[in-house]
Amino acid sequence: MIACATLSWAFAAAPRPANQILKVAVWSDAPIAANDLTVTVAGNAARVVDVKGPADNLLLVAVLDLAGDLSLAEPAKEALAADIEKLPPRAAVAVMRAQDGPKVLADPGTDRAPAIAAVRDVPVSGKAGLLDSVETITRLADAILAKSSVRVAVLYVTDSDVENYREDFTNPVINSSDTHDLSRRFPEALIQDKISKVAAVMAERQAPLFVVHLRSRSDRLGEAYQNGLKQLAEVTGGSAVFCRSSEEIADAIQRTLGLIASSYSVAVALPERRPRSFEVRLDSDKYTLTYRTHFVVKER
């Protein structure tokens, strides 16, 4: 596991309010100040506790899920390594591998050399690991986000194929002679069921998830999987990009890291009386804001 002790720079100024805090990832067309924001939670006024922005500490958890084509994986590794080196000085990077259970390849730190070496050295082998690891890794990211004043984001760079998981999501035809066999009519049913279960967990996460997928597919099963990955990212306030060719990979990684680096984290004090699932609204007369509106928060 990532050692939180290595993140002393992130915890030094962490706020310690008594009530439960919600961290909302926000993007703005101008620098945000807390006193320019009004916020409601489930229709009730709430208080902005703190705002962290692009000039503040950031922890990027970069997860490599590469098990397929070397002609796609190698350009992705090189692009990610190059863009990690260009991140702002107050950004720390941890590198993990998704296959066979989440594994830390480089502990978080502002020295980019270990992260860059880990990215370049990661093997391209095994089975797809995104769906098997994303709950664990985002839970870790949320734990750091909750206990610190640092912005946190998770980025998966993946070539995962729905047909290359250890679990079979292909919904094979059970009875080829039966025209009413539902597996024939709904080949994407298994992957959709898996995605819906993971999405229910991801709805409770506050650290945004970003996905750069190296190979877009246009077949029915592939599209169902890609739509599912997009759903998992967007439910956390993040996004997913799917590359149609190797030429698009470097730009997709660069744009996604730019989005992560430009994010704000708005800490909101939650009202004591509220539903477990609720809508959040942030308003300002000065900014155009982009943010996630729906949250599911467990009681402490």
C-alpha cells in the first residue's frame, strides 16, 4: 500500500472541522475563492470550508493496466513518463500496476525519477485488471483525500479488453439451437451487470477517476465495455478518453493530465441532517464551474 507517511507535505495544513466534509472536484474558467461560492446540499445551504487549486498540492495515482499490444503500450508509457516530468512542482506521483491485484511500483513523491522509471519499466503482460482493481485503488485515494488538504486524482492508462479478463464477461451462447436464448440477444449483459455493481461502489468515491484507453472498439461488446468505463469515470466527476489510433495516445494522456492538474478541490461541510444520496449545487457570479452534482456519502 502507499505509505501515507511519505505525504507529510500534504497533511501539514489539513483542516480539522468537527462535521463531515465532502470534497468536490471542480473546474473553473477563472481562479476560485471560497467567499465567491455559494453551495447547497440536498437543497439546504452549506458552508465552504476550504478551496485548493492548481497552485496547491496534488497527488496523482497513475495506474498502468497494460496487457495487450506493445505497439500501443510502449507509446503510452513514453507519453505518460514525459508528461509526468512536466507536472507542476507541487504534484506528487505514485505509480501502480493493476494486474494480479493492485501493486505499488513507485511511492508518491515530488521526485519524478522513481515514477518515470516505474512507468517505463512496467511489463506488458497478463490479464486486464481495471475492473478488478479500481475499487481498491480509488478507496485508497479517497482515504488520502479525506485525511489531507491535498487534491487527489486516479488515472488509469489501459489497453484492457473485455475479452481478456480472468472472469468471462463475453456471455457465450448457451444453446446455439435456441433462437430465444437470451445470451444470443444480449451478449453484453454480463459486462453491463459487472459495471453496474462497480458503479454503485464508485458513486461513494470522492477522488475523481480518469481513464485513457489505448484502443477504441466498435463492436457491440467492446462498446458496452467502453460505455461502462465512461460511466465509472463520470460518476466520480472524472472522464474517459478512447484512442482510435496510436497517434492519438500522446495527446489523450497530455490532455487528461492537464485536466487533472487544473482541478480545484472544494471542501464542503455537510449538514448533519441529509439523505445518504444527495445533489450538490455550487454557484458563483464570477465563474463558470464544472463539477459533479450527485454524491453518495456513508455516515461515519
